[in-house]
Amino acid sequence: MGRVTEIGRQIRWYWGSLMGDNHYDRYVEHRRRSHPGEPVCTERDYWRMRHAASESNPSARCC
């Protein structure tokens, strides 16, 4: 049962990474590690910033 659980956990992690579920968590971790003491924007502001950046620089999109 342990192997099946581990495979399920890996699939869930991969799917979450693919869909962007953990992007904000990775951003927060990066900010705290690389820029300690500086403010971290809220998740809502993070996604606004991310979408604005992708709209202003559509380099990796098909449409």
C-alpha cells in the first residue's frame, strides 16, 4: 500500500505543478529565502502580477 500511496502523491504533485497550484507557494518560499524581511504580496496580487506579465510579453503562447 505504501508504494501506491507514494505514486499517488507524486501524480498529485505533478498535476498541481502542471496546473499552477503551487506557483504561489514557490514564490513565497523564494521571496523569504532570497529577500528576507521584504514584504510578500498576497496570492491575489501575485496572480494579477503574473497574468499582467504574461499579457504584456506573450512569448510562449500559441495564440
